[in-house]
Amino acid sequence: MMISYMIDGQGFLITNRQVVSQDIDDFEYTPKPEYEGPFTIFNEADETALLQRFFAHIRTVRPTVFVTYNGDFFDWPFVEARATTLGLDFKGQLGFAKDANGEYKSSSSIHMDCFAWVKRDSYLPQGSQGLKAVTTAKLGYNPIEVDPEDMTRFASEQPQMLAQYSVSDAVATYYLYM
């Protein structure tokens, strides 16, 4: 229903208007002064248009480093599955493919899954390695949380709040890497 990401300090949010009840305007999500998050919003007609916008933007900007949080086992597989269902060529569009270890790799850019770094190097207890707990421990603020069971309802009833939740993950992941 939404894809949010940051490139060089600028955030982007793409919404699927078949699910999200109203257009979202550009906004800023800055949880602390040192973690700025200006967001440009693209409100797309449907999921196909959302994915096409994401793919086109990535092809235009051509980032050399992609940073996700559990992207190897959630974000990339989800985007790949939705693209396949909609007849879009994930690998052809982004250049990423899953290797034998279940990690997404590309010949033109690097993918760093912060979750792997946290598991290996953070010394945080196993139950405290999710993005929200890591954000609190490492960045010093409490991120927005939404119960997954409420997300579809919020897309209809509270779309602006859902947008802020979506971008909060992008901001946290970006600044964990930076």
C-alpha cells in the first residue's frame, strides 16, 4: 500500500490510491533535529503504478548502496512477489536477485541489510533487535508504531498517520546506516 525510502537525505513515499483513501501531501518527519526527513510524495492510482514509479525512480537515481532493515527476508521478497503477481520483472527493473543464501544481490549496487549487522555487531539481546527497539537504543528516540492488524483500516481512516508510520521506518533505517 506504500513504499517509503530515502536517498541522500531526501525521503520519498509512494502510495497506492486503491488502498489509501486520500492523497498525501509532501511533509516532513523529523523525530529529532539531527534526523531530518523531508518527504516528497507520489500518489499513484494502483499497485502496478506504485511499483512502476518505484522502479523508474531507482533506475533514474541509480543509487550505489541500498540499505534496508530485514530487507533480505521481508522488503525485497515482498516487492519481488508483488511485481511478479502484477507481471513486472523485478530483476529486470532493479537488477537484484536472491542468491543461494537468500540475500538480494546486484552487479550494479550493494545491498546492506542492517538487521544482519545488528544481529552480528550490536550486542543487543535477541528480543531487542527489531527496527523499533534498535532505533530507540541506537538513535535515542521512540519511533511510530502501528499494529499490523490496524494498517489496512488506517489506510482508509487515518491515511496521514499511516504515511508517517511508513516514513518513520525509512528515516530510522537511513540514519542507522549514516
